[in-house]
Amino acid sequence: MRTLHIAAAVEAFSLVALLGNLLTTHTPAVSSLVGPLHGTAYLVVIAATWQVCNTTTPGTRWAAAVPGVGGLLALRRIRSEGARVSG
């Protein structure tokens, strides 16, 4: 779960950095540095979600595949499923 938390945060913040760079200065160095970081975080989110959720709702794995915010969506679905099971 910790890996999923970190990767989801990196995925979201790197998307913000990429979009901010695109809307302001469009510096190629920022794009070439943050772009691969974002892509790697995206893949880690998908892989970590597939490892974490065995019994959660089926949409959780598909939510992780949404670029940019998929990790945050998957975490929210996993937390709500955990609260429903324990509560």
C-alpha cells in the first residue's frame, strides 16, 4: 500500500508540473525530466493496484488506468471498500 500511496502522489504532482510547464514557459528540460517520471509513476500505480486489490470492487483496477489521477481514484476506492468491510 505504501508504494501505491507514493506512486499516486508522484503521478498527480508530475502531471501538475507537466501541465504547468506547458501553460507557462514550455521548457524542454522540464518536459524531458518530468515526462518519464510521470510515465513511470503511472505504470507503478497500475502494477501496485493489481497487487493490492484482490477482493475489492472490480472497478478499482480500471480506475488505476486513468492517466494522471488514477492512483488517487484507486486509493479512494480501496479505502471505501476497507471501510465498508470493517464497518
